Amino acid sequence: MGAFDVGCGPLSLIGEIVIPTGFVLHQNYPNPFNPTTTIRFSLSSTQSSQIQIFDITGRLVETLIDEPLTQGEHEIVWNAGSQPSGVYFV
């Protein structure tokens, strides 16, 4: 994943709470990783969600999430222990 958060839509700040107005995919951590990394993302509403991992050639490696998720902050840990070393995209 890149060095910056990516998403669809800006964030709104209400008091001390940040609320996404679309979706936000945050930087994974740790990065680089071996063999696990945590992927964080935020949703502005309950919606159908997919988190997929692709290798450098664009081949789908694994689908981590493929289901409706509720509004708010989410995270999932990807264990890449069965994958070769390399660059992966979420």
C-alpha cells in the first residue's frame, strides 16, 4: 500500500470524532511486514465492502472481506505467510 491514505470523499471533523463522508483506506502497518500486516479502513455508512489483495502483476491473491459492513472504523489482519516476498496492493 502507498504512503498516504486513499479514499472516496473528504473527512468531517465533529468535535474530536473524524467521520468519513465516503470510504477511507488507511496505511497498513507494519509496512514492510513479515508475515502479517493490519489493514485499516473507514466507512461512512453501512455498505457492501470488499478488501482484496493483488500481487504486482495484478493477479488476485486473496479476498479478505466480501460482505456488508457497518459505518465506522474497521481493521483486518492479513497473514501473507503462504505468499512469496513481494509487493502487494489492497
